[in-house]
Amino acid sequence: MSDIGLIIESLYHAAGRVDEVTELIHRAQGELDALRERMRRVLADSQSPDVARAHQISAATVEHLTTALMALMTAGQEARHRASTL
């Protein structure tokens, strides 16, 4: 296999791994969203600062997961594009 062929194969392999990590993050994001909804229902009547802080932390975590998810999806697309244009 030529050097270009090896590079193309490596890019597609990397894109596949990115897809796997993306799926894991997507699942974690869904699970965290479900947890936040359950917390909201159970603790809706609580005025405790700890409850508010837990909601803030989980919301920030969802935002970080979304950012990571978008970055990984872009990286996978870029790897596939580069592989297909070599």
C-alpha cells in the first residue's frame, strides 16, 4: 500500500474512532438531560442553594458535552473530507 493509501486509511480509522466517542458523549448528554428532568421534578419545591447549584452544574455540563460533541463531529467530517480528497 502506498503512503497516501496508508494516510487515507489512517484518516478513515481516526474518523471511525471519533464517531465512537461522539456516540458515547451523545448518550451521556441524553442521560444527563434525563437526570436533570428527574431532579427538577423531585426537587422543584426546594429553595435550597444546593439544589440551585446542582441544576447550574448539570446545565453547564450539558453545554460542555454539546460543545465537545460538535467539535468531534467536525473533526470526523474533516478527516473524512481530507481522506476523500487525497
